Amino acid sequence: MVEEERIYTIPLRKAFLKAPRWKRSNKAIKEVRKFLARHMKTSEEKVYLDASINEKIWERGSQKPPSKIRVRTIKSEDGEVETELVSD
């Protein structure tokens, strides 16, 4: 079973620019999923986010998500992508 592992720094600027202030963290989660689907060449439905990513984005509430996050992704043969937060 061949697995592909990568570390990405995901910019979340679009969450600030393209969403109302009270929906920024919701938009940031969607941007993470969209970014990983594009870079790992799979569909958004096959991207699984770890709870640590959700906690990091929602850490300061819905109005102030972080501007970027670092994640580790592992893609399996069937195209499923598992993602976890990289501890710095």
C-alpha cells in the first residue's frame, strides 16, 4: 500500500476577505478542505480533518481564525486524505 505524506502551510486569507466577520472560521474550514483537495488531487468529500485542526481554527472564536496553519496530510491508494495539525 503506497501512501503519500506531505506537510503544507495553508493560507487562510480568503476567510478574511470573502466572508462576513461572523462566518470567518466556517469559511476557513471550507478553505482548508478545498486547498487539500486541490493539492492532493482528490475530491473534497474524501478529505478528513482531524479534530485538532477544527480546535485550532475555532480557538479564538468565529471572527478571528488564524491567518495560516501547518498540516500533515497522508493520502492512501483509494484517494482518501487524512489530515492532522503539525505541532510547532
